[in-house]
Amino acid sequence: MKPHPRIRKTIKWGGAAVTVLLVVAWVGSATRGLTAYYGRVTVNIDNRLMSLKLVQLGLSGAAMFDPRGAVLQPSEVLYKKNVLVERGSFRPICHPNVDMLRCARAAFTRDMAAAAPPPAGPGTDDGGGGGAESGGGDEIVELMELTMRNLRDEGGEVDRTDFLARADMMAAMGKIVLVSDYFEFYRLAAYLGRHTKLKIALTMGVPSLRDLFDPKYYADLEGGILESFGRLFKNDLRLYVYPLLERSGRLISADTLEVAPHIQKLYQHLLDNGSIKPLEDFDRSCLHIFSRDVLGKIRKGDPSWEAMVPAEVVRVIKQRRFLGFR
């Protein structure tokens, strides 16, 4: 067991400010969680809340845990794996979130297969086929990511109950959860790149892609948007973009999205070289579903929300009365 260095911190927990001498240790592989020792008293804390708190305090840039709530080591989960990340608010997880990940995984798999080297001839060490080291392996780790920015409410605080509700919904879908303080996608890409040398892909909707090309998010970089994209795409990262169905009925995809004229050529370059790819084979019947609308229906007691959410998530929301369900 390798304990984390001792940390003396004043933290807000349960509404009170408490100064603690915190020792965080990784415990046995069967439980793989976090235990906090306060003096001679061991306090059992939900591993997910502890992970969240470490990110909040700036002691970690990100935390990861499995559907059981056990804390994971990114270096173990991502090593020699291809990685696919979907970022969202997941409040709640709706059919488009699941469909987006399904489409992105299919496209990611096709692209890796197309880029894999041809089978080697007889007598070679690998016996043919492009192995995982070449990016042709079929192991893809899917992550659902929550950023600290989309966890904070209007007052700038993180609602722990709301966070656990989202985590439980993702657990119901069997997904690995990533909580990060990497709002900028190029920082997320750098974090992932430290743990795997294989392929990395991000999937997002058209609104997020539109925001990605907004220069205001890169004011702190000397090189602005060009520097951020240089960092984001430097290791052949791919963006798979899910279409947007506007209320007018107009369908916007990565191919038809309009960006500011002065960055149109940059956008077209990224499209042409395959760094940005529109997703195909999506389920058009769920494009009208937006999580904010579903959340409103849940809180109003409108039962029509149940048809907009996966059955596993419906059960969790109803059983535990999440998101204002009555």
C-alpha cells in the first residue's frame, strides 16, 4: 500500500469548515477505493465523493471510478488502450447520449481498422494483423466525463447529491466515470495522452463543436485558437460529431455547421483531413430529445420523460427519486 503524502487542508464538508490532516491510501485491489484517516478514527466516505473532493481542492486534475464506485488508476485503465470520451452534463442520461457513444464507437472502430497495417507475411513475430500498439487493436475504453464546470451550480458550488445521482445513472449504464477539471479539450487530450500512446477520440454534439471554435475560450493562450488546436490534434486525435436537429426541423451536422468566416478555412482543413468527422447511422427518432427538456418533465411530473431515457436510468431515477422525481 502506497499512502499519499499527508495533506493538511481546511475543507467545507457538510456545510462546516474543518481543518484535517488527511492521509489518502490505495487499499486492496478488491475494493480499490479511498479511505480517510482522521487521527485514530477511520471515516468511511463514499469513494466517489472523495475523488470529487480531491479534484475540487486541486490535489488532482481528474479522478476515475468504475460502475461499483471503486476508484480506478488511469495508468492501469488506459494503458495500451484506445480511448473514447463523451463529455456531457448527463442530467439525466438520455437516448441521444447513448446513441452518440454507439455511433462514435462504430466510427472509431472502422477508422482504426482502416488505418491498421496490412497483415504481415508468414514467419513474422506477430503472425499477422496490426496489434494494439499500432492502434489497430479492438480494445476501446469508453469514458463518460463530467467536468467541474458542469457540476457547479449557479452559485459556484458542487451539489454532492446531484453529483451522486449523475454518477449512479452512469453506473446503471455500466460506464466508467471520469471527473475532471480540464474544461479545455486540449487539456483533456494531454491528460489522456499521458496514460496511453494509442488512439484517442472525443465525441460531442454540434453545439459543443460550435463552442470549440469560439475564440473567447482561448484568450489565455498566446497562440489563441491555433495553439489550442495544435495541442488538441497533435497526436491524431479525432472528433466525432453528433448532429443537431433544430426545432425548425433543420438538421445540422459537422459538414454543414457554419463557423466564423475568419476560421472557416481552418475548420474546413480539419474536416478534409479527418480530424473532425460527422457521425452517421444515428437514430433520427431521438434527435428531438434534449436533457434540459427531460429534466423539466421529470420535475413537473410529466410521465412522457420515461420514453426519452434508457430503461436502466428510468429505474434508478424512480427508485431513488433523483432529479426532483416525485
